[in-house]
Amino acid sequence: MDAVDKKILNTIQTKFPIVPKPYEAIGKDVGISETEVITRIGNLKKEGIIRRIGATYDPRKLGFVSSLCAAKVPSEKIKKFVDVVNSYSGVTHNYERDNEYNVWFTFIDESMEEVEHTLKEISQKTGVKDIRNLPTVRFFKIRVDFDMEK
């Protein structure tokens, strides 16, 4: 990854241009062509540095609720459990941890009742009984920007 890639990463994570030709605008900002921007972003995506490019919404402002969920999953059930959890569109993050509660995921839905219903459904599908629902009480921080040019 060179200095130009780092400039592109800084631009797309903090000030992605909302214009008819965003990659052309990024190119002007960093001093390369639109085609070169697209090629470089494609390469960064292939390397796994960029997962996706898209809008991030605030679910609370759209009337949704979110919860951090923790599950105690036996090692022989982890793959099935993770596959079932990941099949729900409201799951935004899912991690295995070295802890008694070894699978943690965030879940967003229309109401806390729907979250509870889904957690019961996950439990029934996987046989995992100990799933904790830790609803969001207050947000402190939900954004991170990495200065790639430091």
C-alpha cells in the first residue's frame, strides 16, 4: 500500500463525495484518474483492506433498537451457531471470544420484543440455551476513523 492508496482510504472513510462521479472527484483530490482510483480500490478490496463501500445509518434515528448479545456456545456447536446468527440481516457484528460467553454479536431490529423473539428462535435452531440480551442503554461512541497518512 503506497501513499496514494492511503490518501484514497482517508477520503473514502471520512468524506466520500456524494456527486454523480465520486471516483473522479476522489481522483482529483489525490491527483490520479478516475480509472486509477477504481483500480486501486478494487485491489484494496481484493487484499481485504476494504470490506465494503456504502452508507452507514443510525438505526436509532430510524426507529430501531440495538442490543449486544453474548452466548455460551460449546465448541462443537460454534460453526452451526455462527451460521444461524449470521443468517439474520439484523446482525451487524459477530465475534468469537476467549471467555465463558464465547460468542458476542450485535443485533438490530424494530423492537426489543423482536430481538427477544429472534434470540429464542436462534436458541431453538441451535440448541444453545444461554444467550444473554444486553440492550443498549446509552451510546458513547460508534465511529472510528483511521488516519492512514500518519
